[in-house]
Amino acid sequence: MKKTLLAVAALCVLSSGAALAQQAEGPWMVRARVVNLDSANKDSTPLGLTINDKTIPEVDITYFFNKNIAAELILTVPQKHTLRAGGAPIGTLKHLPPTLTVQYHFDLGGFKPYVGAGLNYTRFSSVHLPAGVSIDRNSFGPALQAGVDIPLSKNLYLNFDVKKVYIKTDVAAGGAKLGTFKVDPVLVGVGLGYRF
């Protein structure tokens, strides 16, 4: 009887240890990245519109539904850009582009590459353009993503990430639509992630 109780107790301890080991990597990951934004600057208006490229901060929050499937919310602060027509500055604007992606994570013996796809919403604000010129303040578009998490310690990861985000706005002058300006940036980032 004692041997049976000891065996059951040992099994419980081993089971709880295995459960703790499985729970050691929690469902949440928070990353902070430095990201280079490289705009495609596609313009169908006759103005030759472009915005400047820049380096921006980025924070994302990821929830793992299981070891492979996760959802990631990508955030930054409103980013100020100079808008140019034919290379000459004509105004400024800010854009806030939160993005939500669903990801598939691979486990390659430590290296954890992933791919993702989702939706971007961009809000343009603090728009200062010549009199009579206006833009649509809201943009919805797809987002594609690929990256890798490289473990540095138990919960800390080095992250490399590349995204293609589709952002566009209609441009009007005097109430008449001139065309569409597509920012459509590629964002290349590096940062650190903490999983808990």
C-alpha cells in the first residue's frame, strides 16, 4: 500500500513538473523594435507626391493560442512625415498605423521563424497642406509579415521582422479627386521580445 501511495505521489510530482515545464513558455510575448519605414510612394495624381522614409519605434503584443498560432497587435506613436510634390515640400501630416496579424510560428530547434497576414488601419491627422488640397483621413489595407525569434535566454528573444503594409489615401483639390497616393511601406525591424 505504501509503495502504491509513493508511486502515485511520484507520478503526481512528475506530472506537475511536466506541466510546469510546458507552462514555462507563457502565452504572451511583448516586443520592442526599431523599424525602418521605406515608402513605395506610388502616386496616380499629377502632383508627383512622396513622403520621407524614417526610422520609428514599434511595440507589439502577441498572444499564442498554441505553440504555432498567434495573434499580434503592432503599435507605434503617430509618425510625422513631410509631403512633397515633385520633390518640393508642400506640407506635413501624421499617421497612426495600428496593425493586427495572425501568425504561424515554426520551431526549428531554437530558431522560431514565423509568417503572418492581417489588417492595417491608418488614421491621418495634423494634416497641413496647401489651401484647397485635402486627403482621405482613413485607410484600411492588408498587411503581410515574416520574421524570426532567436532565443537569448529562457524568456528573452532577439527578433528580426519584415512587414509589407498597404496604406493609401485619395487626394482632392477644390473638391475634385486628383488620384490616389499609396504609401505602401516596407518595414524592416530589429528588437527584443520577452515571453511570459
